[in-house]
Amino acid sequence: MQFSKLIHYAKKVVQLGPVESWRVFQNRLLKKKSYQKLKSLALSGRVHHRWEQIAHKHNIKQSFIEFFKTRSKKIVIFFPEKILEPLAKDTSIQKKADEFVGKCFDLLGSGPVQFQTILWHTDFRLHKQNKSADCSFDQNVFYQDMQIQSGPGDTFVKDIKLPWELSRCYHFAVLGQAYAQTKDKKYADAFACHLSDWIEKNPYLLGPNWVCPMEVGIRAINWLAGFYYFKNTEPFFLICSLYDHFVYLENNWEIYDSRTSNHYLSDLVGYFFLCFFFDDLSGIEEKKRWCFHEILKEFEKQVFDEGTDYEGSTAYHRLVTELFYLFFELCKKNNLPLPQTFEKKLSRMFGFIDWCTPHGGNLIEIGDDDSGRILYHGVTSEVVAKFAPQENKKIKHFTEFGLSVIKTKTWHVALRHHAYNKRQPSGHFHNDVGSVTLSVDGIPIFVDPGSFVYTPSAVWRNRFRSAAVHNSFYLKGIEPVPLNDQLFFLHLPEKKINLDQENFVLNVQHNLYKRFGLHAQRSVALDEQKNMLTISDAWCSEKEVVGFTSCWNFTLSSDIDPIIQDGVWKFFYKQKHILSMQSDDLVFDCYDSWVSLGYGTKVPTKCLRAKVPIELNQRFLIKIF
């Protein structure tokens, strides 16, 4: 065991290099030394920051009331009101705010849940489904000791994302906007009640809601959004807890073996907002400058030049775009000059969202989706339209992300490629190389199945990221990249692609089955005049390959009803025939399947599947018209 650990650490040193390895070692040593002391203070309730400590540390001469009033005045100066504009345009905001006043929440597939007392530490989705299940997380455990357990089978265990999602406090800004529109005191009372209850029930560094720094950063932004609206209602208890958030973040950066992700970026952006909130404390300017430059470094690291996020997921790309957009607006509000290249690249990020959104439709799913956002409204179509560059072409290849898209007023076709380099985190990738998504007139036909859940069930997690549920062809019972209990890791081999700009033809090839001597090829061609999409697939090999079954899968949107007539599959949407599919080479049968429309939800749908003994160097044609 010790020898295997030595080998593991030696590989890490080679991978990271001596300088980065030494930095990682020092960080871990420091954390180990401070662990016991911090834990003892937290468990005895002596770790949270009191005003007297804050004032002494930063040599603040103002009284607490004066300091609070200064925050109230400054919030409108440094907090970008532009990021809250979507709330003002939402005609249903008062109705939603009334639900929150009544402690009614619908999060991550829970359905509406009415609380008597808000359960900040409970997987209330699981509790609603199974009253006898263990649904609560211990609120008295030191945050570094809390283990997030994965469910090994298909029976769900409690999901920590539910208390995390509730504790992001998206609803604070909703209450605030309703208060701004009506001046009804009930919204201010609800904000104060929920906020004070959260602080009381979540002592600093104890329980599930201090486990993940990303959650702390997102919560801080939403608390500041709430404070923007309720600054004159005197929620004094906000100040010291926000300072706890501030100190927590600067001591818990999510950097693991030099690979950073949307987690570290959320830490930084939340911290950056707090730097402005506490802008007149001693030492803050230096920390603000560091954070500013660190976010720019992550922008260059995590976002490819083509404007795509390097985690391989359209949903996480949208989340990361929102983070950089918030950073952009905060800098603009405070006259912080950004590099000229920043806005151009940010524009390309919005452009990718636009390309991945059919006319009149919603963002297509590629890779993981945990329904994540930073503020209640997330990235709106209005913001995308404002920033996305206008392009006249109808086909676009995102070679670093690994996606080709045809987008016309009628058709939207996306084809997934194998593109990966070892500096990318692989945890949000799926076994989806060669998969196609298809929409017509904004109506989704062939869809990515989504993600459903992460840790509550390894079986369901792997099912939704497996090749068999994506819209491609594969070997029966064999994943192109093996799946196991490493739920946030996929051992993708490196691959760089170069694609020719061929008019309305998308091509993909991969060697993910090379261990069997197989090479897969798919071509997707759109003929606008005939209004027809043709998919052409082939297995290639230089040697004889026998004993395998080749399978095809097309997962349909839950709104599509497939009916077969004279060997032709016809797709109906709201009883209207909108598309047909035919193949002379394959016989498709209809099966029951699932599609996840958001994290924690799955709805029944249909899929079409075909299988034949593997035949080499033969073209299988599928026509969609």
C-alpha cells in the first residue's frame, strides 16, 4: 500500500512539475496544522467573526451602525444594477415572491415543498419521495470532516445539492424586486426572517452549507443582491456573516492538482464582490487587485480562444459565461479597465450559447447539467442577443470544444467530436462522441438525455452519461471510455481535431474503440433544397473483427410521439406530423427511455434503437425528412 502511494505521488510530481508540487505540498501541510485548532473553535462556537474583532483587525473607527450605513450607501455605487434588470422584466415576480414568503420552494426536481420551518440541511426532494429515508445532513459536523457519500446502486441516497441549492438564496433578489415594486413590508420581513434563520441554523464552518467554497461564493453574491434591495430595512446581522464568507473563501480556494474549474471561478467572483462590499477595510485593495488578475488568468485558462469553456458541457459553459459576465459588469460599474481582448472573447462565449440554441428553442444539452446558475434568472436570451456577434454563416465548427453546428431558421443540427487535452477537467464529459442533436422549427426531436443526478446513485449517474443513451452508434455492452465509480472523472485520451468548412456537411471520426481495432466514422449532411438530413455511419478496421454487435440509438424529446407506417418512422408533436425517419440498412424499434429536463428530474420518453452484427467498411444510411 505504501509503495503504491509512493508511485502515485511520483506520478503527480512528474505531472505537476517540482514548483507546483512544492506549492501543493505546502498548502496541504498548512491546512493540516490549522485543522485541529479551527475545528475546536468551530465546535465551541468561537470561530465566527464578531464586530469587535473585525473593527480591531482593520482599525475601523466607525461604530457598527455607522459602518452598516456606509455599506447601505455604497451598495448602489459598486453593485451593478444591470445584472438585476431581468427581475424587473419578469411579470411573474410577485407571484413567485409570495411563494417564498410562504416558505414554498421548488428546487432540483423536488416539486413544490411547503416548509413550516425551512430545512436548510435536508434533501427535501428525497424526503418527499421516501419519508423513511435518511434525508438530513448533520449540521454540527466540522465542514472538513463532512463526507459526501455516493450511492453505489440504483437506490438513491441523500443529495447534498438540495441543501446547497436552497442555501444559495436565489430567492432573496426575488423578494427584493417584489419589495421594490410594491413596498409591501411582508417581503422585507421574509428576507430578514430567512436570512437570520440561515445564520442561526448554519454556524460558521459547521454543517453541509460550509463544505463547498463554490456554494459560499454564490451565496455571498445572492446575499448582496438581497442587500441591494433591502439596504434601508436594516438587516444588521448580514455584515458579520458576510465577513465570515469573505474569510472562508480566502482560506478555501478550490484548486486541486492545478486543475481549476467553475468551482474556483465561483470562489473568485464571489470573493471579488465581497472585496467591493468591504472596500474600506485595511488590506482590501491589495486583495481586490490579486483577485482581479486571478480571474483574468482563469479566463485565459478555462476559456478557449474560440470562446468555449474547457469543461466540455454547454450547461457549464453557460454558468461560466454568467460568472465572467458578472465580473465584467462589476468592473465596468467601478471603472476597472479590462484588456481589449476580454470583451471580444466574452462576446464569443455568448456567441457559442447562441449557436447552441435553435431559433425559438432552448440551449441544447452536451455533457453534464446540474441546472446551475449564479443569480435567480441566470443568463437570459436578452443578454445573449446583446453580446453575441452577428454572423451570416449557417455552419460553425468549435474544434476545441468538440462540436459542429448547423443552424438555419428551420434546422438545428449539432454533432459531437472527440476533442480533449489533459489540462482539462474531465468530470463533466459524457460518452457522447458522434452523438447528434436535432431540432426543427425550434422543436427538439433528437435530444441529449441530460444528467439526472450526480452522487445519489452511481447507477443512474453512469446510465445518463453512457454511450447507449446518446444519439450515436456504439458496440453493444461496451463503453467507448469505461465508466466506473469515479463519478466525476472520465479517462478520455487526448485528441485535437481540425475540420474543413464543408457546406452543410458535418463529419466525425474517433478511435475510442481502438482496443478492438475499430475506427468509427459518421457524416451528417443537410440538403436544404430537399429538406432532408442524411446520416451515414461506418465501422472501419484494417483487420478482421468478429463477435461484436453494432447498435444505434436516438433518444427522442418527451414531446415527440413516434409512429411507424410502412417502414417509415413518423414523428408527431402535439398531434402534428413534423418529421420522418427511414433507413434501408437498419431496422429501428421503439423502446421506453428517460430524458432529464433538469437536475434531479427525469421524465419518460421514447428512443429508437437498431442493432446488427458488426460489418466493416459498410455505410449505414439514415434519412430524416
